[in-house]
Amino acid sequence: MISDAEKQHIPRGVLCGAGAGALWGLVFLAPALVNDFSPVQLAAGRYLAYGFMAAVLLAPRWTRALSMPGRKDWIALIWLSLLGNIVYYILLSRAVQTGGIALTSLIIGFLPVAVTLIGTRDAHAPSVRSLVPSLCLCVAGTFCIGYQAFLSDSASPHTLQGVICAVGALVSWTAYAVGNTRCLSRLHHISVQDWNLLTGIVTGALSLVLLPVVLFVTTAHHSGARWLYFMGVSSAVALLASICGNALWNKMSRLVPLTLVGQMILFETLFALIYGFVWEQRWPRLMEVVAFVLVTASVVLCLTAHKKKPASS
């Protein structure tokens, strides 16, 4: 059972989760803005910028910050950075470029279902039965988004490739969301911001490995203006999504239980769709409006489930 003190932190955690979702939704738009660049180039550009910014922000307390994580923590940072950042963004970028923002949002929208179900194994977590209404609404909402996406896009090899990449991104980010929350719950001596910046440094170091790959696979030639634009988009995504968005997410992860962490990912899906509508210069269709309502109701029901006391046996 969640204590009264923990319940008081939930509203603040939800606000942090909504802010993170608004910033993270931008990562769905970036591949569309620079669709003439490959997913590997997008990942390398974003995370090199993320690593550089993290190093600058951590510079005043560099020695102390690097000495706080133990060997186990550094190993965790490596695999979290790899799965939750590099692998996830490469797959997501490819999914957006081949399947579109709406289709990718649909599949990533199943993240709350996966993370919430994993979170029910935690002590004092709400029972699966109490979360069933919320999860059903979540599934219904993402189904509506997917129905609209498949209705407007005829089946093609490119669409199938987008689905496969989006499913891969779903698996990768589910592992990150669970693993990152577990780490933050035990690392009380490291602030959420320092953990975010350390993740950025590790991700930046890992992205250096991508540079030879970028040089090897790049065949398209871009003008100087396009490279400057690409660098601007990469830097903006690194600052807004990786630095600011991750900081809000990590703060939220210490304020709410894991089962509620899964529901907070829905905000990313909602904002990604909004940005997609703006990019496509259109209003949402009926099924998409229904999806917004269902997803919002899902979060509200999940909040209710966390406030209820379990029945005595």
C-alpha cells in the first residue's frame, strides 16, 4: 500500500511526467524535419550534442560526480544509455521516416501497458485487477490511433518496416524505463540531474562509436546549409528532450511508483501526435480525438487505482 506521504508527491510527479512528455514528443518530429539524413546520423548528432552539453553542465563538480557511481552503476549507465538512447532513437527515427509519426506513436503508445504490467510485481503496487480498466482504455486509445494510421496508409514494404522498427523501439524503451526507475530508486546519493548528466556523458561517448559507421554508410551529399540545419535540430533535441526532458522524467521517477511511471509515458504519445498534426497542417480526425479522450481517461483511472487502499483479506 502506498503511504499518505507518497500520495502527496503524485500530483507533482504527474506534472513532471507531462512536461517530460511534451519535450520528448519532439523526438518524433525531428526525423521528419531532417528526413534526408539517416537514423544513424540523427542518433550520432543528437547524442554527441547531448554528451557535450552534459559535460559542460557537470564541469564545476566533475571529480565528485564521476566518483559517486560505483562499478555496478557505471555498467547500468552503459546499457541504459545504449538501449534507452542510441538504439531507441535509431529505431524510432527509422520508424517515423518509413511509417509516419501517427503509426510510430501508436506502437510506442503501448509502453504504458508493458511498463505498468511489469510494475505490478513491485511490493505495495496496485493489483493487476485494479489496473484493468485503465489498461483497457489505454489499449483502446492506441487502437484508435492505429486504426486511423492504417486507414490512411496502404500496406507497403515501407509501412511494414516502420512497424518492425517501432516495435523494436518499444522493446528498447520499455527496458530503459524499468531499468532507469529501478536505478533511481536505489541511488539516493546521486541527484536526478547528476544521473541525467552522467547518462549524457556515457551516451556521448558511445555515440563516438557511431562516427565511423556514419562515414561508412553515408552516400547522400548535403549542402552546408542543410548540415547547419541538421546541427541545429540535433542540438535543440539534445537540449530540450535529453537534458530538460530527462531531468523532468527522472524527477518524476522518484515521486511516483513504477506502475504510474508507465502511464506517464502516454503524455509523450499525446504530444507526439499534436506535433504531427501541426507538421501535417491538419486538424485531428474523429478517431484521433477519441484516442485522446481514452488515453486521458486511462491516466485518470490509474491515478484513482493508486489512491485506493487494497481490500483486507
